[in-house]
Amino acid sequence: MISYFKYLNLKNMTKRILVTEKAAEVIKKLQTEYGPLMFHQSGGCCEGSYPHCFEKGGFLIGSNDVCIGEIEGCKFYMAGDQFEYWKHTQLTLDAMEGRAASFSLESTLDVGFFIDSRLFTDNELKDLEPLITEEEV
């Protein structure tokens, strides 16, 4: 369990993953229907380049995957090699009308998640939230 002081520190740090209001609304709908959720972003082609939403535990996290943060109570994982490319960027999960990744839960709502990104500033890089370790997952 995370200590109160560690929580206060993390609150003021720069997050690696953010969520738009629209994506948060979709997540809440999915949580109502499916319960706890998780996200995974891989570096694959085709559907693999979209963020995928699964029921918590519905996707096997690999030994090279990293947890970059949490959005709306959901852990957000990324393939380790993909993280190496994106570790200098802040990611924002957003949602759009129309299907994106058919293996992802939001496709049942005719909605697709996608990622926007921007480079961290030098100051933000000094103050990044740490990756979530296996013990905290």
C-alpha cells in the first residue's frame, strides 16, 4: 500500500499518462459493464498501435511490459521496447466515434481509444512520476 507521504509527493509530479474527459466517460461506462479495467499499448502494426482496453487480468502482461501510470483507476501498461521510444513524451488517452481496435472493449460502444503525445519539457523530465513497479501492481 502506498504511504500517504508518497501519495502527496506523486500528486505533484508530472504524470506520464493523462486522460481526456471524453475518454474518461467511456472508461466509466466500460467499468459499469465490465468491472475493473486495464490498458495496454504495444508498438505493433495495425491494431497493435492502438491502446487496448481489457478487463483487469484479461491480458497477460509480459515480463518486458512497464506500467507507466494509472487513469480512472486503471493501470496503463506499455511494451518495454515501445516505452523506450516514448519515455520522453507525455501520453494522453482520448476517444473518438467509430471503431478502432476490435479486440479492445470500447469497440462494443462503437468508440475507439487513441493516444496523443507531446514531448516533456526539461523541467517535467526532472519531475516525472516513477514507473509503477510489480510490487505496486
